[in-house]
Amino acid sequence: MQSENLLLSVEGLSVRRGNMTAVQDVSFSLAAGVDMAIVGPNGAGKSTLVQAILGLLPHHQGEIKWFGQRLHAPSSSSQQRAARLFHQGVAYLPQNFLVDARIPMTVGELVGLGWDRAGLQLPWQGWRDRRRAVHQALDRVEASHLSRQSLGSLSGGELKRVLLAYCLVRPRQLLVLDEAPAGLDFSGEAEFYQLLGKLKREQGWSILQISHDLDMVRENCDCVLCINRRLLKQGAPTDVLHPDTLYEAYGYEAYGQPQLRWRA
């Protein structure tokens, strides 16, 4: 893999949760335009790995680099700049996004926070640009009609679209998903991934996503990391989603079990 094409590099990453090592010595690289899935059983450290990469959890060993510059321990001006660019260029959709219906926030206001967070304008400047960016982001996810609705009134599928619009309101290079379609029914999940694929092609995103849906991974992802606290295997879906690897990861013969949602 050409180093100049690498967005993200993780080298020997280990993370503790209390007295337990939740992630041990994981290394991988993510190139521009690649859709990478992280798979493994419950408790394998998938969310911990992602949260450590994002700086939401500390790691006690290893390095995380964004375009070759180390993150989360910036000691030089170039590393500080890399950390700033990382947070501007990465969007994160957690597994659960809880909405308090008592908070009177509209869809348009939430999406606008993505613009404000970038610090692209002073608060009293660029309001036309902000409004235009919010409208365009909602239009791309086919949710313009929701702009004035309160967040608490949205269905699960509508909320997922709005969160994608939040990610779209300014340019991003990497989208990180932690089981983002969780809570959607089969039809809603299919619509979500169809929309995600369309946006990936349009925006040129790289994607790092945690998933339990191995059929989806097989059909849509370019690369797979299979972990169970440590990295078991990485590569193309046809290589990683092999019975031997799945048996090592899940601890039983995977075919026909609930973890694998095989479809005709």
C-alpha cells in the first residue's frame, strides 16, 4: 500500500479498560477511498479500538497517525496541526444517539452544528453559506422536508439520515461507524447502506465501520479486520470471512448461528 495514499495508520495499539487489556497490539492502515469493516464477537474490543483511535479513550501503547503524523500526543506544531485536521476530517456515528425529546432542537439546527464545529466562519459571518450548506446536506440524504422538525419526532431511519447530513455539512475524509444501523429493521438497514454507498461514491469517503452483519461486509466492504482483543486476520472479505478465521474469532462453527445473518 502506497504510504502517500494512507489516511490512517494504527501501529501496535493496546488499550486497557480497568485492569483488563481490551485491545492488544493491533496494527492496520486505511487508505483513501477504502471501506474497511471491523468484525468480531461481542466483547472483542471493536468499539474500544474505534474510541481509542478517535481519542475518546486513552491507549497505553502504540501509535495512531493521520497522514503520517502522530495523533493524541502532539508535541510539535506539525503534530498539533495533524490533530486539528484529523478532528475536522473525521465524522463519527455511534451505535446509539440518544435524543431528549424535551430539548427543542430542529433537524436543521443539529446539522448546522456540524458547520459551526469546523470554525469555518466567525459566529456573525457566513450565515448564508451555513444555511446553504445545511440545505445541501439534507438534500443529499433526501431529508430536506425534515429541516424544521424536532429531533424527538423522528423515526429511527430518519434520524440516521439526519446524522449522515451532519457528516456532510462540511468536507470529510473519513467516516467512522459503530454499528450505525442498530435499531433499524431489515428494510431500514438496506436503505441506510444504499444511501451510505451512494454518499461514499459522491464524497470520496474512506469508511471504518464496526458491523455484525457479515453478509453486508462481504457485499460492500473492501477490507476486513477480524479481532478478538488482538488482530486475528486482515485482508479482503473473501480471505477473512473464512470458516477457519470465524471459528477462531467466535469460538464455534459460525454457519447458521445468529452472529451470521446469511441471506438467500
